[in-house]
Amino acid sequence: MLRGEITAAIRRALMQELAAVGYGRLSIEAVARRAGVSKTAIYRRWSSKLELVLEVVAAAAGGRLPALDTGGLRGDLALLFQVVTHALRHPLASQIIPDLLAEAARNPTIDETLQRVLRARQQEILGQLIERAVRRGELPASTDPGVAADLIVGPLYWRLAIARTPLTDSYLENLVESVALALGAPDTLPRQRAAPITG
Amino acid sequence: MLRGEITAAIRRALMQELAAVGYGRLSIEAVARRAGVSKTAIYRRWSSKLELVLEVVAAAAGGRLPALDTGGLRGDLALLFQVVTHALRHPLASQIIPDLLAEAARNPTIDETLQRVLRARQQEILGQLIERAVRRGELPASTDPGVAADLIVGPLYWRLAIARTPLTDSYLENLVESVALALGAPDTLPRQRAAPITG
């Protein structure tokens, strides 16, 4: 294998091993075996298990997202929910991040790195979504991006990652409307319900 | 120690050990050492590490909550958020449950037990809260308890357990209002803003 191929193989093996056994039981030896390289090849690149895990996971979680600008708050939320639903089916989000979050409660270095990576991504994506909605007059200018982030991400994360309740067809549609209302967007349903029949 | 005292000491030691090292690294030997008992004393009561962990955690998480009936939806939400905020500061919720949830992604038995215990509790508490609000006419009769549960629990769980952003003073007040709107409760703010000055 070439140098770059070895590094890529280690990254892949680390992610698979982390999903399979979790941080607590992960050994550099098992990662090396899975990647088909020597332990030395790993220690030449990363000084410790902690450094290896944090660097590889941060790089994987930091990948670029497509632009989420649909021209309207409800459209943006619908698209974001689809992306999040898809992402939460990937082992990175469904197994590795929860495992490291649990580990973070015991390890300040893991905590700090995860917070930095996850929070920066979240602030970037949700910050822009809210800024656009405020600019279009769909949300009040006083909208607190931090509170808004909890309202947008929390329910779907809770359902898929914690309660692990399957989504029904209409669930995401209802969630878009509920979250839009929670954020302070004008209610569009009464207008639909109460539209006068004219002509 | 008496028989009951030994069992209680093992339960306590298990919870402390689980918070400290997580499920993956937990050993019966360390639990025995911490409890000041022999490994045999543990294996006499529980047949395996998995059985020990699940039984003790399920018993701890299944404890009774105070009644949450304040006579109004917003009051009920405010009280529930206080209880959840308090609970999420306890090691059981902040370290042990997240760790086991991560483990559950790899272990169907853990997954099943957690789902059974956590979901039953959630359905009981939130189901009653929503039922009362519907009966009082504060929420539509069509309210889906599952969706409502995500909207009620998700944002606060995300903030405290995942993003780990500290609460500000006004945060819970805002959250009560946002979640009430998300659930479809009538907006009380415009009335307050637009109250005509009479007399």
C-alpha cells in the first residue's frame, strides 16, 4: 500500500471498529488488524488512541453539507429534516457519536473536541437558516439562534437517536409546521382552514 | 452486612462504577471491590454483567415521579422542564443512560430493555400531561402523543445532554411558550401585547 492508502485504510478501520465495539473497548491492535497494517504504522501517524479517534471522527463529521437554501423557512426545515434523518442512519451518527458523547461525560478532551466540531457545524448551518428566515420576515429579528437550534434539532434527534421510534409518512410534514410555529413563524393553517370561498 | 445491605451496596457500587468507566469497561470484579463484597455475592444475585446492569438501571430509572398536574398546559410544561433539568444533572441520566444508549446500538438486549423502561415512563408521564390539556381544551383532540413527546422532551434533552449548553434564566420560560405553540396551543402573547387599555 502507498502511504496515503495506508492512512485511508486506518481511517476506515477506525470508524468500523468504533461502530462495532465503542471507544471503551477499542484497541489499536484491532484497528491495525482490520486495516491490514502494523501498530507502528498507526503510532507513526497518531500518538495515542484518543488522538486517533478524535482526529478521524472530527474529520468525518466535518464533511461539507449541500446548501440548504430553498427560499422559505418551511422548505429549509423540510430539507434539513431530510438530511438529518438520512445522517442519523449512518453509523457515524447512530453509533459513533452517541458512544463518544457518553465517553465525553468522563473525558474533558473528548468533550471539548466534540463540542467544538459539532457546535461549529450546527451554528453554521442553523445560524444561516435562521438568518435567512429573519431577513425574509418569516421569523422575528429577536430570534435567539441557540434556542432555535434546540427547537429545530432536538425533536428529530430525540425521536431517531434516543427513543428510536420509526418515522411515519406525515411525521416530517407535521414536524416542519410544529417547529415553524415554535420558532414564532406565522401560522399558515388557520388561513387555509378559514379561506373564504369567493366569486 | 445483612443480605439486603449487600444487595443495596452492590446496586450503589454498580451505578458508581457505570458512571465512572461505562458499560464497555465495567468489570464485575471492580463492582465487587467497590461494594466491599465478593464476586460470588454478585453472581449469586445476577447471572451476568448484562443482567446486573439492566436490572439495576431499570429499577433506578423506574422510580416514581411526583404528580405533575398544575391545572394548565404551560404550568405542567414548566414543572416538567424543571424536573427534566434536575434529572439530567444526575449521573444516571447524564452518564449512565447515554452510555447504555450507545451500547444499545450494538446490543439488542440492552436496546429492548432501555426502550421498554424509558418508553413506558415517557408514555405514562407525557400521555397524561397531553390528555389533561386536551380535556381542558388547550390542545386539539387530534394531538398525536408520540409527536408531542418529541416536541416536549427533544429540545431540552438536546440542549442539556448533547449540546451541553448551559441554561439561561429566561430559557425555560421561552421554551414553555415555544413548545406550547408547537403543540398547537393558542398563542397567549399577542393578547398580552395587544391588550387594550380601558377605563
